[in-house]
Amino acid sequence: MTTPTSRYPGLNLGKGHAEADNACEELVFGFWVFMMSDLILFGLLFGIYVTMLGATAGGPGPHELFEMKSAFIETMLLLTSSFTFGMASLALKYRHDKGRLVAWLVVTLLLGLAFIALELHDFSSMASKGGVPSRSGFLSAFFGLVPLHGLHVTVACLWLVALLAQIAIYGLDKGVKTGLIRLGILWHFLDIVWIGIFSLVYLGGLT
Amino acid sequence: MSHFLDMLFGRLGWDALPFWTMLQDHSTLSIINGVIATAAASMVVIGALVTFGLITWFGKWRLLWSDWLTSVDHKKIGIMFIVISVVMLARAVIEASFMRAQQAVGLDGGFLTVDHFGQFFTTHGTIMVFFMAMPFLTGLINYVMPLQIGARDLSFPVMNSISLGLTAAGAAIVMISLMFAPFSTGGWSGYPPFTELAYSPDAGVDYWIWAVTLSTLSSTLSGINFAVTIYKKRSPGMHLFRMPLFCWVSLCTAILMIFGMPPLTVATALLALDRYLDFHFFTTDLGGNMMNYVNLFWAFGHPEVYILILPAFGTFSEVFSTFSGKRLYGYNTLVIATMAIAVLSFTVWLHHFFTMGQSAHVNAAFGIATMLIGIPTGVKVYDWMLTMYRGRIRMSVPLVYALGFIVLFVLGGLTGIVLANPSVDYQVHNSLFLVAHFHNMLIPGTLFGMLAGTNFWFPKAFGFRLDERWGYRAAYSWIIGFMLAFFPLYALGLLGMPRRTVTFFEPAYLPWTIAAGCGVIFILFGGFSLCVQLWRSIRERHLNRVPVGDPWDGRSLEWSISAPPPEYNYPVIPQIYSRDAFMREKDEGTPYQRPDRYQDIEMPANSAMGVVIAATGFLMAFGLTWYMWWLVIASGVVALVAIILRGFVRNTSRIISAREVQETHERWLDIVNHTPGVSRAQEQTTANRGRALPPINGASQ
Amino acid sequence: MTKRTLSAEQENERQYELRTYILGYGLALILTLIPFALAAWGSLSRMTLWWVIGACALVQIVVHFRFFLHVTLAKNKREDLQLILFTALILIIMVGGTLWIMFNLYSRMMPSIMP
Ligand code: HEM
Ligand SMILES: [Cu+2]
């Protein structure tokens, strides 16, 4: 089995897409570097969250506020969306027709939106139990970290919609392809950050 | 009606005008401060009006728009960065003079109010770091680095223009705070809880937060751009270890920007959450913890000081070797030292808060790490000295700055090693000793480096040399002025005078503060000399033209093309065979070759994105500061839509035909062939048209 | 014709990449289910549980990088890998340093806040 040669992180478009593949080399590397910078941002917020664990100031803590079930469902949604995005990338690379690509992308988008909806629902149920950021340092740290991830997912969904519109207008041209490859990286990256969140914040908090 | 006005103007009211307090309170002190603040605001307004007026008068709006503001040419963006930085430098130096003047007469009083003095040191520090040094070095790297690696532009030209826009917006926010006061009094580090809503409820801290945030975003993007460019856009044969040292420092600076900026982004964002949405990260109640802020701020702060210094190191490396007529000594060790500094600079941040209360072994670890940085820095100093050793040294203006740097920087570095010792730091932290130390690094280091770089590369950028006579005057005044203004602060610090103090009651301080005040007179003369230098150079530009482009017998690639360079830099991408690529060609007698074949060149097309982001960024920051929520939402939506629409744009490049390239290039080659070479002895005369004689004949002094 | 007419080599590559994603998804699922299951029904001590959760998370991160982002040890991937490793180094320094400093401060000044 030969591993395909690669020029940038994420799925490589390969020779079949020479022009877009060339453009990707620089674009994707740049985006990758940006992701790393973003990773530092998240890393620091994780660190702050840990330092604020004890700062509940008499307010509600993880046990009163978090629910394992919804954290689990969110995890599944996001993980599956990562997989479906992978399928979309393969459809982009190996198929002529837009249909399958668009179908996978729409599935991914729906999973992403479901994730956001569930997360918002979580936040509101936390708020109803008195879990609002102004209550304590601990809750501030939680609402500094987790919604930032949610915001990233929202932006990714928005980007996905924009790319779907671009597909509708331009078909699968270079711009669309490079965009999809970069969005793929963002998507998988957000899933990686979520691993940190469910492990540290939810599971760590609930045990 | 009033409800509507409230919504329209948020909390912006008449009392934001700089002369408002003066009208209410007629004490002498209040009137003096009101007059100063009003004068400053008027200067901004008049400056803006005059600029607008002149542009309109000369009918240059269209030109400004299409050739500059929407240009994505790295050279023009670099120049615009530096223009912003010079304007901000002027303001910050004036503020510094006011502070020095205040302290020179500050025994039992002085003429500034506490609040006003607080705004002075806060804006001075914020501007010097974020809106003078950062744009200056970003501009310099922007201009020089792509030329040195043989590239036609940065990897992401439009993002470059967006970086410029963000910095411009931040600078504009700091400027407009003179008209709609106040600015923060929390210092450039903005420590909570003082900067929390409970203790600083007015708009000042919000101005500070958003100005700094804009600048941070800009630097992060610039860092990514530089790093990717260096990784992906080097011309064939330009291995990493063939790059000029300036490119190496650019790479390390870029890495520091990418990884060093996020902590500040986090710190200011969390502070903003505290202030706007009632979070409790750093408040004094409900579990807030300001120590987290201090830690975050310096996790950024220390990499930042190396962002400020590395480009200067790179510039000086080029200057030392060019004006010694020698190869850079110890290239490999310089590269390794640069990388070592870049990595080590992430491991020392705690030395900024030795006194916060952690145990001695934590302090010891960070103290030792700090001292370790002295080693690679020392290596560099020796390399520079050995570069000059036995060289044919020409005392040009950049070299004067470089020599001033090397002596003064070592002194400042030694005081840094002193401060790295926690037990000593306990005695002098937060005193003027510290202020003396970091100015001793930042003025001879960063500022001299940038000024040396300007003198060095100006002829490349504009096609004529800068006037040397006033250049020397400026350099010597800065050096002398610096020593006079800051060496007394070491003494003051040891005598126990705290930093950021408006008045003092200890007569023993007075002689020193007066001495420091005198130093500022020299510095101001230095600044004045810089203006005269620029003005005279422009007036006499026809005499000092260097169209061939190599006025200093340069070594790296950027000197091999015309001055100013064409938009596409290189008509044909050069093939590189060794370090000091252009010097090698000259040594072999093969510079200025006529290429066999020309090709069409694809260049990025102009884009208004930078302007859009600048405008929306500015308005959003302004709206956030004054609680004009409609403005925040409107500008946010416009920015978002613009970014999305940008994704739909398909023709993002422009072709320059091979014919045009050929014509331009051959015209220049004709000039080259008709220009007699000039020896190094005549470097500073009008005989210098930018063509250097080969070293064997030309190197004599 | 829905599929692009693929050469044998490309078909190979497609098979390989498809399997990569499926394998990655499977591994990630397992590595997610283990900690959730242990946290919900397991009877491990708190400390052991934390270690297991942490270990699963780390392995899962590697899985994502390897199978979804295609970062491998292959030579032409070194640049990306180096970047990740450098980022990891900086994260360890910054976040590790932060925790060290802050908890040291807590232990000396506000022990009540130690979790
Ligand atoms: C041009 C000559 C300069 C003069 C005369 C000057 C003078 C001063 C003075 C009087 C202060 C206040 C000291 C105190 O706290 O009592 C100060 C603070 C400061 N200066 Fe400068 N400075 C100069 C250049 C620079 C440069 C080039 C930089 C940085 C690149 C810089 C960065 C700072 C910073 C960061 C502070 C601390 C502000 C704070 O306390 O928050 N200065 N300077
Ligand atoms: Cu430091």
C-alpha cells in the first residue's frame, strides 16, 4: 500500500486537480499555521478554566450544572460530522458529480447545526439553574471557553453555507476546492478541541 | 428625543471634550491640563484637516486610493506601516517630554494632574509598543524580506493589507481618544482590578482594550503571512541557510507573533468580558483572580519584547557586514542564537512578576531561564564585533546607530541580568530602575535598529539617499539624549523612586530628574534632525538619486534591482547559488545580466478589503467604547458581509505582459550600463548613482 | 457516470483514504465511548478515572491528526508535524507554566480555592 504523497495537511487533492492542488500548498499551510495560533488560544483558556475550578464562590459547580447525556450526544454529533466531512472531501477528490459532495456537505452542516442547537439548549438549562457567568469565576471560565468553541462551529457552518452558495454559482472551481480543503481542516480541528472540552470540562467535572 | 440621542451617542457626552473639565473647574492646575489636552486634540484635528485639504488641493484622492490604500504590493504596505509608526512616534515622544518635564519640576507638585499623568504614561507606553515599534518592524520586514528571498510578494497580499488596516484602525482609536477623552490610566499593561469596571468605569480602559486588540490581531496575521512566505516563496536555490540574516530574524519574529500574541488576545478579551458582560475573571469579588491576568499578559509580554528586538538584530547584522565590507562573521551561530532566543523567550515570562507571591523555587527557575538568554545574545554581540574586526569600516549613518546600539545594548542587557535575580528584583521592581532598563533595551535596540534600517534601505525604496549631515546629527543626538535621559533613572530607581509617579517629596531626586529632563532636549533635537533630514533629502532628491539601486555595495539580493524596484520586484525570478547572492555575482563580474527570456507576470489585483476592515474595525471599536450598540452591530455586519463576499471574488490577479516587463527592465539596464561605478570613498557624495565598483578597486576609504 | 474514470493507482488511493477515514472514525468512537462509559457506570477511583480519561483524550487527538488530518511520520509531512510538535511544546510551556505558577500562588495565598 503506497501512501499518497502529500504537500499540505488535510486531504490532498492530488494530481487530478493540479491547479487547485498547487494553490492549496500555500493556502492550506497558512491556514494550518493560523489553526496552531488558535490552538494556543484554546490551550490558554483550558489552563484558565483549570485555575478557576475552585472559584465557585458558593455558586453552582459542575455536578449541579453539567449533564453527561447531552455532552455525549454533542460529542457524537461532532465526531460524526467530522467523518461526514471526510466523506465530502473524498467525493470532491474522486468524483465528477457535485451531487454526492453537496449531499455529504449538507449532512455535515445539519450535524453542525444540531450541535449548536443542543449546546445552546444546554446553556439555557444551565442558566435556569443559576449557572450564569456573572455568578462566579468558575462559571466565567466555563463561559469563556465552551461558547468560544461553539462560536467557532458557528463560523464554520457559516463558511460552509457560503461555500455551498459558491458551488451553486461557480461549480467546482479552484476557489471552491481550496475553500473546502481549508474548511475541512477547521472542522477536524474543532473536533480536536472538543475532545479537550468533553474530557476536561464535562467528564473531568462530573467524576 | 433624549432617549433617541442616548441610543445614538451611547455614553458619549459633552464631558468627553478635552476642555470640558477646565470650563467647570477654574483652578490653575485644571486650566493648565485642559489647555494641554485641548492643544493636543487640536493638533490631531488640524493635522487631519491639513492632510485632507492638501490631498484635495492637489487632487490626489484617486491616486491615493488606487496606488496606495487599495494596493496589496508588499512594498507599499510596508511603507504605509512605517508612515503610521512615524506619526505615532512623534506623538509618543512629545508625551515622553511632558512626563520628563513634569518630573523635572515635580518636587511637591508640578503641572500635571494625576489623571492626566496617568494617561500620558499609558498612551506613551501603548503607542510606543503597539503603534510605533510593531508597525515599524512589520513595515520593515514587509518591505525587505520578500526582496531578500527573491519573491514577488508575500503569500497572502490581501491579508497583508488587512493587517495594515487593523493597525491603522487601532492607531486611529488612540488618536481619537484625544478628542473624545479620556484614555485609560492603567498603564500599557492594563492590570486589573484597577482596569475593571468597578475602579475605572469611564471609557478609557475600553479604548485601550480595543486599540490593543486591533493591533494584536494585525500582528498575528502579519506573523502568519511572514512565516508562510519564508517557507513557501523563496526563489530557487535559496535554501534556508542561504537566506540573509534579516530573513532569519523575520522568521523568528513571525513565529513569536504567531505564538506570542494569543495570550494577549485572551487577556484583553477576558478583561472585556468582565467589563461588558459582568464576567468575573479578574474582579475582586465572586472568585475573580487578577493574578491570572498578570500571568497571561506577560506570557505575551516577554515574547513581545523579543518581537521588538529581533528585527533590529537582523538589521544591524546587515549593517555591520555591509559597512565593514565583510561577510557576516559566524552566520550559523547567529542563526542558532536567534532561534535559541526565540524559543527561550517563551520560558521566562514570570520575571515580570517575581514579587507576586509564588515561592522561591518558582522564582529561581524563571530567574535562571532569564539569565540563560544572555548567552545567545552575547554570542551575537561577539559575532558583530568580529564582523567589524579587520573590516574596512565606513562610518555611515546606519553604522553610527549600530555602534551606539552595541555599546548601550550591552549595558542594558547587563542591567537585565541584574534584574533577573529575584532577590535584587524585590528591591527595584516597579521603580525607575526598571524603566531605565527597558528603555535601555528599546531605544538603542528597537528604535535605533529601525532608524538604522530606514537610513539603510531608504534609497532602495525611494531611489535617493537620505541626507547624511542631518542623519549624523540625529544619530548622535539620539545617543547622547538617550544616555542623559535614562542613566539618571538608574540612580533614581536605586534611590527608591517608583515608576508612574507624578510628584515626589524627596529633594534628593530632584537633580536626577532635572538631568533626565535635559536629556529629552537632546532627544527632541534628534527628532527635529530626523525631520530636517527627510525634508532636505526630498528637496535635494535629484542630486542624490541612485537609480541603479546599489548605493552601499550591498550583499543581498535586494540590491541587485533598480531603486525603487518595479512592482513585481524581479523581472525574472533569480536562481541562487550561495549566501550573499548579489555579492557573489559582483565578485564574479556577472551582475546585471540580460535575461534570455521574459514571461508574463501574474500579480495580485488591488483590493479594498484593507480599507473596509480598517473602517469597520475603527467604528466597531469606537462604538464598543462609547456603548453605541447600533454602530457596533452595523459595522460588524458590514465587515462580515465583506469577508463573505470576498470569498466570491474570482479574478484576484492581474497580468503584466512580458513586453512591458522587458521594456522596463532593458531601460533600467541601459541606465546601469551608462552609470560609472563609484568607490566606497565617494559613497556619500552625489557621484553615488547606485553602482558600486568591485571591491578590489572600490573598497578603499 | 458518477465516478471520475479513475486509474488503478487512483482507485487504490481512494480505497486507502476511505479506509483511513473509516478506521479513524471507529477508533475515535471507541476512544470516546470508553471514558464516557467509565464515567457513567465505572467504579474506578477518581484519580484513576482522570488518568484514563486523559490518556484516551490524548490518544484520540493523535488519531484525529493521523486519520482525519493525514499528518504522518512520512518525510514530506515533516513540516506539518514539526509545527504541531512545536505548538505542543509552546502549549506545554505556557499552560504547564501557568498551572504551576497559579497553583503555587494558591497554595501560599488562598488554599481554600485549591480544588
Ligand atoms: C523617545 C524617548 C523616550 C522617552 C523620553 C521616554 C520616556 C518615558 C517615561 C518618562 C516613561 C514613564 C516612566 C514612569 O513610569 O515614571 C516611559 C514609560 C514607558 N515607555 Fe518610554 N520613553 C521613550 C521611548 C520609548 C520607546 C522607544 C519605547 C518602546 C518601544 C517606550 C516604551 C515605554 C513603556 C512600555 C513605558 C511604560 C508605560 C507604563 O508605565 O505603562 N518608550 N517612557
Ligand atoms: Cu521579560
